[in-house]
Amino acid sequence: MIMPLAQRELASLDLEPHTAAILERRLGKRLQGPYRPRSEADVAPRLQKFVNLQEGFGSATVSNVARLSGGASKEQFRFDVDNGDGQSRRFVIRMDPLESVVETSRSREFEAMRAFEGVIPVPHAQWLDPDGEHMGEPAIITTFIKGVTKPAGAPDANVSGLGTNIGPDWRREMGDQFLQHLVAMHGVKWDADAFPSYSLPDADPLQSARRHLDWWTRIWLEDAVDMHPMFPVIDGWLRDNMPPCDTFVFCHNDYRTGNYLIDEDTRQISAILDWELSHWGDFHDDLAGIIPKVLGHLDEKGTFLISGLMPRAEFLDRYCAMSGRTINPKTLHYYEVLQNYKSLTIILGSAYRVAIEQNNHQNVLQTWLCPAGHIFMAEICRLLEEGPQQ
């Protein structure tokens, strides 16, 4: 029998060790607020000292530090580095605020981008400040990549790029590349040396589903300001229906239009971004993170396009043909519910808490997002009522 959600011992939850450590650390930081977002003047001198500590950059000059738009989860700035060779190079730094709406690891982001460089388009992960020793909070610095999240003339996107519409002239090319890169990502083999902050969920056949569920259960238990009567029901269903998995892929887990850059000159995806939710698990998990309705939109004829690229059935059929994998409808349905549970937890739990406690750099945005949690709740109810799509 499943114990009610509010009574479950946090210590009994099954999390990756590195993820558990990150979540423990955030509880200690939570009481230090409220948080004041960093300015260019705050960041510039720290960046200068940090860059000068790097091998071969002892005399480099940092300039043109400027905040980047977006960044609902992390604070982001771009800056230039002149190393005295007459060639200025541009970089991007991603830093944790005091408390993030999605508490994750910069070390894992760094490892993922290093591992996939040369496999799919990613920024080069240049430097890492894993514990915030130099920048005040954990930070990762990558090369700046030319590109846009939507081509010029495309309709406006929602906040955080949700439902980005790149327009009919770009869909086929971007859709083809989107699938190719996803299949290539899922084709990379586990390498403990390349992914030291990750671990495989191979203790038993259910650990892949259990670890992902327990991650977001813990977030809800620690972040919820107002308990919701549906959460124990959803959590119980997810625990009663966990699917087995014995073959693992690298799951980006936020792979969608809006999280990759498009080079308008070459018509290529120039960089895949936002690796912070990545983990090793079931390939159905990653597919389920791509197909939610909130990430897509209707085309000009009223057909729903997943991630604004192609119809759901076409996407799944082409993925199977390209990857050689076979989709289990019940397993995909399970992860669709879990992905909506994750989003629900982030919005009705973490976003609400960091906003009212003023521990984030985007408190107004987090408050604005909160009503969207009920969209995810409605989608979960629909999924549970209708069952798997055949």
C-alpha cells in the first residue's frame, strides 16, 4: 500500500547521490534571502579575477559584461575576453541565484556539454566554478554561439520559449535536424569517466522510473506552500504503475524548440541549450518531455505540432525508424504523466515558494507562471482518464 505523500520519509526517497547533495545544499541557502539579482557591476570584477586564474589567460581582459534576456532558472551574462592576441572571444556565464525554480548542478551541465561536443551541436564548456568559490554561486562558462531561438518574422513566443512557432518555412529542416540530434544523443553509450556526477539507475528494473519520480516528490515535499489534494493521488498512481527499464539513454529532458539556437544564414541548429535536467534513464522519458501540448502549437490548418515541428504520430514513427527502438504505449503514457507532474511541481511548488520568499532573480516571472500549474494538473487528469494512446 502506498503511504500518503505528506507522510513519506524524505530519507526513503531514491535519488542520485549528486542530485541529493544539490537539494540538501539549497535548504541551507534558503534562509539567507531575500536575494538581490546581480548587476553587471557585481559580476564583472569576479569574472575578471576568475578568468585570470585560468591557464593561458593570466593577462586577459574581460569587457562588455551584459545580462542576457530570458534565464527563468539561472542568471546569464555574456562577456568578451581579450587575451592580448588581438582576437576578442565572447562567452556566456550561467550562475545560480540564491534559490532556483529548478535546483540543478552546474557540474552536470559541464560534463554533458563536454561529452556531447562533436556529437551534436553544443557550446564548448570552457570553465566551471562548481561550488561558487569564485563567482559567489555555482557557475558554468561556455562559448557564445551565434543563433536565435526563432527566425526573424516568426510569431512571438510565450515566456521561456514555450510553444515557440518558427513558422512553416523552417519546420521541415529544423524537424529533420531535431530528430537527428535526438537519435544521436540517445545513441551515446554510458561512460563513467565522462559523466562522474551522473549514475546509472540499474539497481533494479524500476529504479529508472523511481529515481525520476522521487526527485520531483522530494521537490514537492520541500517546496509546497499549499498542499493540493490531487498530489497524493497522482503520486500514488505513478508509484503503482512504474514501468521497468534495463537499457538506458542520456535524457536531455528539456529538449524542445526554444532550447536550441538556429543559425539563420546556414539554416542549421547551431547549439542545443539548457542541459540542467539531464539524466540517464528510459528513452520514453525523453520522448514524453518533448510531446506535451504546452510545448507545441497548432499549425495554419489547425493540426497540433509537437514542439512546433510535426504531428505527434509522425514524430514518434520517425524516431522509431531512425533509432531502431520500439515504443511501448503504456510506458510512454506513464512518462507523460510523470513529465506533467514534474512541471506541476516546479510551478505550483518551487516557483511559488521562491517568488514569495524573494530568493530568485525573476520573482515577478515566477509569480506570473503559477496559474499555469493548473494547465498541467488538467493535462494529468486527462491522461489518467483517457489512458495510453495506441
